[in-house]
Amino acid sequence: MGEGQGRQLASKWAKTEALLSHSRIAPHIPQTRMFTAENLRNMIASHSMVVIKPVKGAGGHGVIKVTKEQGGYTHTYYSQTRRYSTFEELYASLNKLRKGRKYLIQKGIRLATIAGRPIDYRVKYVKTDGRWNIRAIVGRLARPGLFVTNLCRGGTLLTGSEGIRRSVSISAVSRKKREMRELTRLSTQVLESRFPGIDQLGFDFGIDQGGKLWIFEVNTRPQ
């Protein structure tokens, strides 16, 4: 199928809302809010770490991690971390970085790591001749010093199995891959009924330090 013939669905907000409507999927979606001062204040109070990302955008571009610490806040953008003593200073700085674009705030997940480097997973799901098939499950290991795992930011590609084995345990491999496949299938049913015409999806999964699986994002134009 040629580029652009499949349905494009850029808004992360629309996809998140659709997935939250399903009781089996919703527990695997980190709490998400639109970016406003009030939402930011409440989300930081609830979670102590949040991730702020553009409603539209891919490749880890524009993603900012915000952490509440003793005596203030920090935000990390690519490898640069800045500290702020007040919420107002933090908010003003984030607003400047955002350049008027719509952003989301997502509960921060402390990912399982390999040698201190966070890892997440991409599941590529493609529809050919009316049938959906998983094309790949790969692990993406963040470059040292970065919290985003995207390959265009210097992340390292591993097989999904190797990533799970090295960051969680060898006994978790088949169970976690099965869970990823199941959530991929369920989520696709929900998205396809809501947005007919999609034919390829890239699911971004993470496994946190307690072993729980999270869906961070579903891309309708997987890179």
C-alpha cells in the first residue's frame, strides 16, 4: 500500500480517549491531561514525575520530563536539565519551550532499565489483505544520559525478547510478549471501530520497574 493511503490519525488525545473507553486497556494507559497550568500543578502533585509531549509529533521530538524534587522542580529536555525553585518559573519555561503548540501531560513511568538506561518497546502491527499481523516486537534502549529511547536520538535496537530478559527477567519474556500482543489486538479493534481505514499501527509499550506493562502511544504513521 502506498505512503499516505492508510488513514492518518495524528492527535494523541483522540487515540488516548478511545483506548480509555475499554476497561481492559484503560489500566495500562498512564493518566493523561491537556497541558494547562492547573493540570500541570495537579499532575505533579499526584505523580512527582510527569512527561510533557506535543499532541502531534513523533520521534521523541519536543518531549520534556518534569520532576518535583526537594526545594523545587527540574525539567529535562533531551540531555539538558534545568532547576526551578517555584512552580511559576517552571511553568513559564515550559510555556516558552512549547512555542504555542498543544501539549499533553502524562504520568511519568519509571521504566525498567539495562545498566541504568531506560528501555521501551515498539510493536508494529500491519493490515494486509484484510488481516492484521504483528510485523515486529523490538526493544529500544535509550542512549546513555537520555530518557527518550527513539532511534533518531541515538537509541539502540534490541529484540523484544532480549530487552525483556535483560531489563526484567528471563522468566518474564514470554508472558510480557503475550501481554503486548493481546493489548495490541484489543487496542486495534477499538481504534479501528472508532477510526475506520487505519492499516498500520506502531504501539509504544513500556515495562515499569515493578514489571507492569504500559501503553505510551499508538502511532498511525509508525517510523
